[in-house]
Amino acid sequence: MLLNASGCLDALTAPDVARSLDGFVTKTVTPLPREGNAPVRIAETDVGMLNSIGLANPGIDRFVTRTLPQLEKLGVPLWISVGGFEADDYAEICSRLDDHAEVSAIELNVSCPNVEAPAESATQIVAAARIATRKPLWAKLSPAVPDIAEVARAAQAAGADGLSLVNTIRGLKLDARTLRPVLGPGQGGLSGPALKPIALAAVASCFSATGLPIVGMGGVQTGRDALELIAAGARHVALGTVLFADPDAPGRVRAELHAAASEHGWSSYDDAYGAAHEEMLSVRKTR
């Protein structure tokens, strides 16, 4: 599947772009409405984009009554990104979504690099959500942890059906004239090309550690980028920052992905799945 990264596409203002994907992932929804952080919220850098939106969203009540019926009209599978500040927040929203047939999956935004025990936090969140819903649960993890594979194993043990890798990593941009932070909150999440090597490492580590299906994301600009994530162990790929500059990216990336697979002698890009690990195993056997 080719998806969008949460928060990188507004399907209601760009429905044709959303329909060009195999599934649409919403912005993160929280129990109560949130206005988000003060502007400036987005800034370009030489290596990608910084954002500090602050989980701005209408809250689960308005989302279910107003937004979800509109998204259903898109005619594509809907993945709902869920967030909160404690495990009960996630459980509450998952419970509210459980009886909505139009919801194909739930992505748990458990990307919390500031907690002291990320694996324990992931366990609590996923376990609470698992009790609250029968929907497939995908745990979205942050690379800003000491051992992302440990967090992935914890999420798997708690009931996650898959992993979304990776969320942004913290960065800072200073104004060239004032040398003050460009973003209102100061720091923000870095996405774009600079995130790709980090995403590849996370996907490879979590593939080896869990064997769970993975949505790979982070710096995907071309079909070659997507192929590399698949080779590292991603079953699906999500487009993020590229959608801001190129709304035609889904079709282009698909075509480039097929071409890149063909260049390697594969009849399908599915043949590339886990290929990086096969190569590593072959190297080990010859030593």
C-alpha cells in the first residue's frame, strides 16, 4: 500500500490526491479539541522541513460527527491516527472508533521521545488500545529513543498488529538575521530527505526484532527511496513532506518504484521485500 504520513495531507482540501493513494491516514485525533502551537509552525530547511503543529485537531466528538462522514466519501481505506497524554486517552478514542465500519485501521501515535521508559509507555498505550478496539493497531514509533527495536518488541507483545516507522526527529532552525528560533515553539519535528537513513535503520532493526508488517516512511521522494524501505523490511510505504511540493507524487513514485524493481531484475517490487536482510545473511555465511 502507498499511504500518506499523518499530518502531511488534508484530504478534504485535496481529495484527488487522497484518492490517488491506497489509503488515507488522518491527522492525529485527541480526546479534546486542540488549537495547537503558536505560529510559526512550519519552516523549510536545507535538508527538509521542520514542523511544530502541536496536535491541532477538532477532538474526537467533532471528528466522529463531522469529519469522518466526509472522509468516508473519498472511497479509500481510512487509517485514523490517535494521540493522547496517557493510555486512557488512546483507549477512549479507540473505543469510539471501534463500531465505525469505515475505519480500516488505527495508528497509535506513541512517538514520545521525552518519556524516561519508552518501551514501558508503548506497552501501556498499546495494551489499553487493544482492549478497547478490534481494529488493526499500528504503533507509530519515534527514532529518538535509545533502542527502537526494544520499543517495537514491547508494542508487539502488547498487541500491535503492525508498526509505522518513523516519526520526525527533533530539530531547530535559527533566523539568519536575528539568530532566534524560526518556529514559534522553538524546536520542531524534522522530516524530509535527512530522515531517510534514520528511517531505513529503524525499519531494518524492527523487521529483524519483530517480523511485524511495517509502514516505512521518512524522506521518501522517489520510487528508489520506496524500494529501499521495502528492501529494509517495509510492507507498505508512506509519503510525507514530498506531498507539500508535489501533489502528483503518488503516481510518480509508483511508476518509479516499478521501474527501480525492474532494474534489479525483479518482476515486482514485492520481490524486494527484506532483500537487505538476505544480503546481510549471505555476507555472514561467507565469513
